[in-house]
Amino acid sequence: MLAIGISNYADPKLRLGFSAKDAQDFAAAWEQQRGLLYSDVSVKLLTDDKATKDEVLDGLDWIRKETTAKDVAVVLFAGHGVNDPNGVFYFLPFNADTDKLLRTGVSFSDIKNTVAAIAGKTLFFIDTCHAGNVLGTRRGILNELNGVVNELASAENGAIVFAASTGNQYSLEKIEWHNGAFTKAVVEGLAGRADYVGKGRITVNMLDLYISERVKELTAGNQTPTTAKPQTVPDFPVALKH
């Protein structure tokens, strides 16, 4: 697992409330599966000033090399995402400069190439926002992210992609949740609340349903998560109830 979350950006204008804590809680939720569904869970967690561009790229390199055909790769990007004037999507690492995206941002092509090269099943969680739309504790998002999601889930790239919101919605976080709505729902679902049929296991489709319903409930319908799955990948268990 590669979990990246940035709240305290070097640029004060980019700072967020809970992205770093989201990454920590997300990683901890998957680590709970060690000895349950998975014999081991190997985690690289990058938060705040540990999530520089170099460290993020090294993290992508690490998960590509570590994952075998028998493994499940899990990736989380939580923080800011922005499109350049040509519509190219960049994730903003800790030391990003929005005026120098090519040099300081992590480009979608780097993310896509990593996902395409991973040998095992891949679950990609993305909770990003558009830097120009950050007002208070909202994480904004652009329509272009829909294309990113669909491309990552295409047959040749083959990732199952869970995105925090869709269209021009904001990705919401609140003090009382101590998380963004999306991560709160993911963590609850993995802990067992997504086990709709009571058989003690949570599959991709169950987690998708729980995240979708829970985020809509938490945000009074103002945020709609979206999931894209390659048609070639059947439903499979991702967690056991504990």
C-alpha cells in the first residue's frame, strides 16, 4: 500500500484540514487486515513534508516493484489536484508550485504508467481538489478528473478506481468527522459496515455501495463518490470483518 496525504503544504494558500490524517487512518484500516484476508500488509505512508515530489515518485516506483501477480496494490492520493491550461492533471505534492506544474507537480502520466505496470490487482483511491477552488475546508474538484478516473480503469490500465466526488462538486471535510467524508466512509466500510450480507467479508462492490451511500448521507447529498471498474475484473473480497 502507498498512502499519500498532504494537509500542511509548503505554500500556505494550499493548506487543507485532514488530508494527512486521512492517509494515516486509511493506512491503519488496511493494516487491520494483516493476518485476516492478507498474510501481510506492506505500507509506505507519505504525509505532509514527507510527500515531496521525489518521495511520491519513489513511492510509485516502490509499489510497482513490490507488487507481484498474487498481491493487491492499494494506492491513496489525498490532497490537491489541478489541471494545467492544456487539461493535463497533476497531483500537487508538498513542495508544489502551481506556477511551475511541469517541474513541481506529479503528472497523471506518471501515475497512469505506474498503475499500468503493477502486476497484481490494483485499488486506486483519489481524493483531490482544484487549487483555485479551495475555500475554507472544501476540497474542490474539476470535471477533468472524470477522465482521469475512467482512463485508470480502462482495460489496458486495469485499476479499480474510487474517487471522492464527481463533476464540479467539492470534496468535504469536517472537524466533527476528524476526516474527509470519503476516507471516513472507506474506513467504516473496511471495518465491517460494508458487510451487507453478514458473511464476514467485504467485496469491491460492497465497499463501493457503502462508500456511495455513506458519503451522500454525511454530506446531505452534496458529494457523490464515483467508482470505475474495468469490465475484465470480477468482484472480489478486499477485507474481512474484524
